[in-house]
Amino acid sequence: MMEVNTERYSRHLLLPEIGEVGQKRLHEASVLVVGCGGLGCPALQYLVAAGVGRIGMVDADVVSVSNLQRQILFGTKDVGRYKVEVAKEKLSDLNPDTIFDIYPEMLTTDNAEDIISRFDLVLDCCDNFPTRFLIGDVTARLQKPLVFGSIYQFEGQVSVFNYQNGPAYRELFPEAPEGVRPASEVGVLGVLPGVIGGIQATEAVKIITGAGEVLSGRLLLYDALKMNFQVFRIKA
């Protein structure tokens, strides 16, 4: 059993809902983050800072200048490098106790089950529907908790699937909607993924430690223009 770094995690140790037992659970946990872009950057930073012991990162993209408006792990000197490699370097400095597994590749039908099966839970931080449905199907089959997040212009969504017999991704989204244009065409508020990615990390920490009530069976909607949060029940 690991010795808890009381100085690094002192603020967690003061919380009765987490404490030393919860901190050890974080250290022993493994989390896969699919997508190291707008959502993945803040989610990764908070999970590493929280003390998650092993983190996997899947992303085939390299850093581009257009990413820097919202993908806060990267800087100008990182342009052209693989996102997973840059993320590992910077996150290792944030918390040297975390072990990183990086996958500079797309998640596909050929590798998804093998990669996902290695981790306790998955964060969907990607930006396209084929990958979302692939993650949803594989995590449902393997019964791995899935923390879903998505953003569009000024709005975001978060939910948790496959958690303690809760709904799966396809029970909320049976099939991909038509006519949804990518952020490269319609834009996205730069700070929006910070809010949604932070909520995804919060749900992951709660799942691991057992603190609080998880967003299973509920869909959280955030509207940045109105500064409004709404939560809807999901019927299986």
C-alpha cells in the first residue's frame, strides 16, 4: 500500500469524503482519456493533480496554432508535436507519481477493446461521433464506467454511463444526429472546455473515491451565454 504524500494531497486529506482512503484509491486507479484537445487538457490536469496513479492518453493529432485558443496544456513552441507526447512531458512535471501510457493513434475498431480493457474507467473527450459511439459501445460491452463530455459553440454536456447498472451511451444517443458541424466551421468559446472538462474530472474523482452522487442516469447541460446549468433524468 502506498504512503500518502501528506503535503501534496493535504487539501484532499482534510475532506471527510476523500481522506486517506480516497487518496489511496486515486493512486491505485487507472483512467483512459480519449482526446487530448479542449476537453482532455483540463480533465488531464485535474486528474493528474488529484493523484490518479495511471493515466492513458489516446490522440493521433499534433498541436496546431488554432488549438491554442482553448487547449491549455500546449504552447506556441509545441506546434507540430504529438499532443500525447507534449501532454506527458508537462503532466509529469505536475505530478511525478503518475504513470502515463500514451497512444499517438486513432481509437479504432481494431484497437479500442484492447486499449480500453487496460483501464478502470474512460473519459470521452473526443470531438467526433464515430469515436464517441465506438467508445460508448466498447465501454458498455466491457462494463467500464464512461464519463462523457461534449461542447458546441457556447454549450456543453456531461453524463456518466455504465455505472452501477446505469444507462449506456446509446440509451441517450441511439444514433448520431445529422447536420452537426465541427468547431472548425462554427467556432467554440475558448473557456467552455475548461468548464466541461473540469466537470468530467470531478465525476471521475467521485467514481474512484465513492464521494458524492455521480451523474449516472442524468445529463447535465451548460449554457455559457446564459450562465445556466440544467440536469435532466435519463430513462433507460
